[in-house]
Amino acid sequence: MSTSPWWKHAVIYQVYPRSFADTNGDGIGDLPGLIARLDYLKALGIDALWLSPVYRSPMVDAGYDICDYTDIDPLFGHLADLDNLISQAHNRGIKVLMDFVPNHTSDQHPWFIESRASRDSRKRDWYIWRDQPNNWRASIDGGSAWSWDEGSQQYYLHFFLPQQPDLNWHNPEVVQAMHEVLRFWLDRGVDGFRIDVVHCVGKDPTFADDPRCLAGETMVQINDQPYSHEVLRGLRRLVDGYPGDRVLIGEVNIRSTAQVAAYYGACDELHMSFNFPPLDAPWDPVVFRLCIRDVESLLGAQSAWPTWALSNHDNRRIRSRYGGSLRRARAAAVMLLTLRGTPFIFQGDELALEDTVVDAQTRVDPGGRDGSRGPIPWAADPPHGWSGSAPWLPFPPDAAELAVQVQQASAESTLTLYRQLLDCRRKSEALRLGDWQELPSHPQVLAYRRHCAGDERIVCINFDQREHSFPMSGHWRVDVASDTVAANQPFNGTLAAEQALILRPAEG
Ligand code: GLC
Ligand code: CA
């Protein structure tokens, strides 16, 4: 048995709770809904789930604006439901990761209300107040990162919406308060955290104008300060004090793998970091080859364990980004689940859902990110397993055909493909932990070998709309095929258009 920590072997599934499953008929997914569907996740074969925020929140940024870090918003349930989720998930061998949002609170958080009350409030310095703004630009609405507070006659800093004031992590009381938040959840048994925009917590202490903001960039894209690393080392020490390989996965939303690599520190910062260049990449083998080589060389050089994510709640879904093609979405799944590192499946990608179509009336997110947040269709017939009121966003296209109930019953469905891929991964140490080596191939074919002490798999992905030959010496059998056509057959040396295969050595 391998001694690597669980998260290196794991496949992690992102649950966006408001769109997962509803039990009380208000059209918003909730914790009891998630608990009721844990057997679905167990059957899919995931090892851990990351739960997007369920804390108390005015929901201006769908829960990423938190007004109480240690309670559950009534929309999603109660603290007791979260405890129940942890124990029910653990009973099924599924770990639970919470979303930790350290950079900012809601403007309705009692800390900010106290901070803004007056210039000599005890919590004034918990946030970042200045007499003069600089040119820093905020994300989501792209406006100034500073808002004027009429009452106390100063500007406060916010890298996101004005309703999301940034905390001042240079203040030791803030550090202590946020450490207590982590302890609160760790003591309840959570297995780790996905940390929201962790590269943003340290701020340039000189508050100098940034020329890149003049060119339209936002601070979230470029903020990269030594102090963020000090904050992370503190979080890591805390988490390492708990038994059971609790894990810190950071969202380092800087589009540079080299910068992302720095946030692993010397094994004393993040255990894993999201890396966004592959998530931005078009369906192009040249771009993916470069992304993967970057990860292998830059992360590999410091033994930093990679992650792979091809979509999430802030970006378009896999299938929509790759032109709506089901074949591509399925080939991409083979790639996602066979690269070296820990893959993240965004809920609904296992159904090959496309983005929900949102018009001016149905639009909810001020950042225009509703598309990937559509509700999961559980049943074929409307309302697709969502009783009572219509869900908070429209269903993705083709909800009836793509519903879980339909796909569960079909050997050819994308859901079945994901199950096969997870099963294949579970059975192959090479796929989970083995090294990665690129193989020569046609430029439109991305091919690699995964290898680990006597176990070996070859993965080949044809990005082209034409068939290509992929000659291999020796005898190989198809383990999983993205289009299920050739599964379990001897490999004949040909890849169909937009087909991806996992090959294993043929015995005997
Ligand atoms: C992260 C989240 C995003 C949110 C932002 C502010 O990027 O993924 O949804 O709007 O942080 O918290
Ligand atoms: Ca509900």
C-alpha cells in the first residue's frame, strides 16, 4: 500500500450547493438535498467533495460574501445538517472540504459594521481604510477597488464587490479570529479547505498605483505579495496540528503556473493549488501540451502536487467551452482524469451539461457567471427532481435527455463513462500516482504514458475531427474509450475523430 496522503490519490468533486438538490421546495439546493444524494456521489466513485460556501450570507456574491463564518445560512439548512453531512459522507468514505474565504467578508458582517462605525472603532484596523484611493481595480464589476464610506469619511478597500470589504491580515487580531474559524470547522471533522483567492490576502504595503490596472487588469489577476505566503504558513501550521492529513487547496487565480508553484512554499504553504491556464485553454493539443509541460517542469521541480480542473462555478462548463461538442467533452474527461495530479470534477460535468442560458430577466450573478451554475436535472420529467417552485436558475439545455435518471440507465452515457474512468483510476496505481511522460505522436494527438512500479497505462487523445493512426509497439488493450466504441478490445492502432483512449498492456 502506498503511504502518500489521501488527497494525492483522490478525485475531488465540487458541489455548488444551491444548484445540487433541493428538499424543501424553495427552488434552492440545500444540505439535506446533498445528504440525500450522497449515494449518487458514492456510486460515481469520488473520494472527496468540496462544498462551495454555505455560511450565513446576504448572497450578493452567491455566498462568497459571508456575514458569519461559523454558522450555516438558513437557505441551506442548519449547523446540525452540516454535522450530519460530515458523518454521512465519512460513513461512505467521502471526505468533506469546506470553502474558506479569507480575503473579504460581507459588508453585513458584524466585524465590518463595527469597523465602519467610526474612525476610532476597536475594529477599524480589521479592514483597510484610506483617505485617498489609488488606481487599484476590483473584480466582478471592474470598477475601483475603493468605496467611499460617508459615515466615517474614508475609503475602504475591496478586491471584489463593494459589499465585500477586504480584511486586513496584517492585523494579528484578524489572523487570530480567522484561525479560530478554521479550528471551529476542523474540530467538527472537516477534512480541509478550498481557500478562496488566497493570493489576495497580502497587500502591497505602499499602496502604490499599479500600471497594470490602467491597462484594465484587476488586482485579483495580479496581486502577488510576500505577506500572503506568511499568512499561508500560519494556516498550514494550524492545519498540520490536526491528525488525518487535513488539506489546504488554494485558489491562486494568477494565470501563471510559475507563480502558482510558489504558493506551495517549501512544503509549508498550500498542499495543492488550482492552476488556471488549462481551464482557460481552448480545445487545442498545442495549448494543452504547453500547459502540461509547464506543470510537469515547474511543479515537478519542487515536488509540488498538481491539480487539474477544467471548469468551476466561475467559468463556462467544459462542454460549452469546447463548442458544445459531446465527443470533445467526453475526450476531455479522459484527459482530466488521467493527468498526473488530483482532478476536480465540477458538478454536472459528469452529465456533460452545457451552460444554462440566462437572459436579462433570469440573470442573477453581477459578474455574469450564471451559465455554469444551472441546477442538476435529476429526473427526466420536469421539474427534473426539483419539487415545488422552479429552481433559482433555468435548467441547462437538454435537461430531460441528460438527467441523472436517464444516464444511470445507459451504458453509453457520459455518467457511465465518468464512473468507468474513476473505476479505472482506482484500480491503477500508475494513473493515480505514477509519473507522466509525453509520447511522440501526430501533432493533433496528445499522448502520454503513466507508469509506476510495474503498472502502466497509455493515454491518447485525438483532438482532431479526423481519424489518426497511433502506432504502438507491443500488444495493448483498450481500458476505457471516450466513445465506448472500442472498450475491452485489442487496440488496433487507430484513433477515431475526437476520441480518447486509455490503454493497458495486453496480458499474455
Ligand atoms: C472566487 C470565487 C468566486 C467569488 C470570488 C470572491 O474567485 O470562486 O465565485 O466571486 O472568489 O469571493
Ligand atoms: Ca431548498
